[in-house]
Amino acid sequence: MDSDTEPPISAAFLALLRCPLTRQLLAFAPPGMIAKLEAARLRHELRDSSGTPIATAFTRGLLRSDGTLLFPIRDGIPILTADHAIVVTAFTDQNAAA
């Protein structure tokens, strides 16, 4: 599914979601960040925090408020597990997260 066909996440639901590690707020990752991460995935450089290569494309994600971790959204479902978090600081600069 791409972002045009994925079920939307309402603002009210998003306000309830938190990082499972730190309880920080989450927000939608900017499209530019997603594009950089997808490019890294295609180069086989993108791994989740457990070290597993990211094999499946994703078009949306939730970014932790400190801009360091992204939780992918797959088929409209935020994957909020520590093992599936993606450390984004290696692929983006902090200004892109703000």
C-alpha cells in the first residue's frame, strides 16, 4: 500500500501515541526524510534497531520528538516496537527532523 491508499491516522489517535522507549511524542516524518530513508533502504544500508535490514518499502513513519528514531507505518498501522524502530540520525541531519 502507498500513502494514498493507507488508512489515515487521525490527529486524535496520533496525540495518544508515544515512543515505547521514552514516552516522547510522535509526529509524522517529513516526506523528505522518508525519501532519504527509502534511498538508504534501496542501497541495503537501512536497518532497524535490532540490526535487521529493512526489506520492505514504507511511505510513512512516525518520528520521535527528539528526531532520532522513526517507527514505520505499514498498511496504516504504526509499528511501535523497539526492535522495529529505525535510527534516522545516520541518514538525515537533525535539521530535517525539525
